Amino acid sequence: GAKNMGVEFVYNNWKMDIQNSRLYYNLYNDFNVLLNSFTKKLTKLIQTSLENDQNCAFSNFIKIIHIQINTIIEYMTMYASSIMTISKDMISFIDKNNSSFKNVGKDKNPVFESITNLNKCKVELIKEKDYYYSRYVENIRSPQSDEMQISSKKQIQLSLNLKKSELKYKNAIEKYNHALTNYNQFAFNGLITLYDRKKMFIESMKVFIDMFNKDTIKIFKDILEKFESRSSAVEETDCDKMIHEFAIQNATGTEKPKLAKFESCNGISINKFRKNKGIFKKFISKRRDRKGKKSEELCAGEDNNDRHEGETTEKHQVNIDSEGYTIKPKLTSDSDS
């Protein structure tokens, strides 16, 4: 019939791919929502824990988790948008070749035109054949000799007409075959384009999943480990040593200190940091509240709405490098160190 199997196959494949890519897009959108809700829950948990424990190492670690989660969300968004781009390309491909893909068997389609022409020629040929045979039989039966002469001329004419119709029909078949070949070639090209896209899509998905597994699972594993290790006590002497090392590394820039190492000291009193006044001056800010209580330490970067006028809480900068989680105070020139 007018509908071609190859073309139908291509069209259905495209449709299926668009549905799949929309499905992937929705999946990643759902995951995005999940991650966002996880971040919100995490924030709540942090606020609760920080009410009882003014621990800067812990709060800075949490800030890093936030940045990492935001990075994951960025990955997801990028991936989802690339899926949508592929979908849009597929849709525009179908739209551009509307007559070939969507309107198989309708006007402006070369295959359909050739079929119409072929059917028209077929009808003409059958009519010619019928007329030829009916006249031929009539002439044979006619006994008059003078009419026999006339009928033989008619017979030649009939024969010529029939030959013309047969030729027309033969041409129509050729045109149909040519149109069909071109059409199948177009469909085949469409199929190749589709599979190229699929291949790219699958490859990018593998890369994404690989990256997602490495980065995300590591981050979530670290989060869990840090929450678990938070309760385990660390010897104060070891912590003194670690903090001192951290300060030296920051001052000399010889090595990028890892938060994981530093974080294990989160059980100790924040006053230990004061030993390294020059390095950590911008890292921790002190304040005296209105009732004149003992000075308290605020975690760097945390807002304090009830501080006195003229007093400021310095903010620090958290940097993340490819090697791991790095906590790095923003060092500025100290006039009083």
C-alpha cells in the first residue's frame, strides 16, 4: 500500500526516542527535586546541631557539602537540558520532513504521487485492453470483406493505443520504483542520523553515570562517614598537632590541606585556634554579647544579627579542588598580627 514499512519503522523509532528522552528528562527533574529536599533537610539538621555546638570545622564542612550538592544539581540540569536538545532536534527533523514522515500516503509525497500515477496508468491500460479485445472479437466475427479492410486499420490503431498504454504503465512502474528507492534512502539516512544520536546519547549517559557514581556516591559516603565519626572523640594532643600542621600548610602553601584530616578535630574546643592568631584571624571572629558574658566564637561566614554597632563578622572563602575537600581561609594582610 501507500504506507512504506521502512518509513514507518523510522518514524516509530523517532517517536519512541522522543518519548524516552522526555522520560529521562522527567527522571532527572525528579532527582533534582530529591536532591533539593535532601539539601533542605541537611540544612535543618545543621542548624539544630549548631545550636548546641558552636563548631567551626563542622559548619565549614557542611558548607562544602552544600557546594558539592549544588554541583551535582548543576550536572543534572546540564544533562537534562542536553536530553531536551536531542528531543528538540528529533522533533524538528520530523517537522522538516513532514510530508515524508507524518503524511505517508498523502499529497506532496513523491511515493504517493508515483502510486497515484501508476494506478491511473493501470486503469487506462485495463480500459485500453478491454476496448482492444472487445473490438478485436467484434472484427473477427464481422463477415463483410470491405469492413474487414477497415477493421484491420482500426486493429492497427487499437494495437498502437494499447502499446502506448503499456509503455505509460511501464514508465509509471519505473517512476514508482525510483521514488520508492529515493524515499527508502531518505528513510535510511534518517535512521543513520537517529542511531548516531542514540549512540552519542548512550555514550554521554555512560560518561554521566560514571561521573555521577564517582562524584556523588563519594560525596554521600563522606557525608555519612563524617556524621558517624563526629561522635568519636579525638585526643586533644593530636588535634593540637593537626591544627598546627593545618596552619603551617596554609601559611607556606606547600600542600593543600584536606578537610577530612582537619575535620577529625571537630570534637575539640575552638579556643585552640587562637594559637595561630595570624592565620586564623579571618577564620574565626569573636564577639562579646550585650550582657558582657565571656567571649564566644562565631563560625566564619555565619550571620550574627545581634552584634554591636561598629563590630563586624569577617567572612571566609571555601575553595574546593579536584583532589578533595579543601578548606582555605581567605588570607588578607594583617596589620595587628
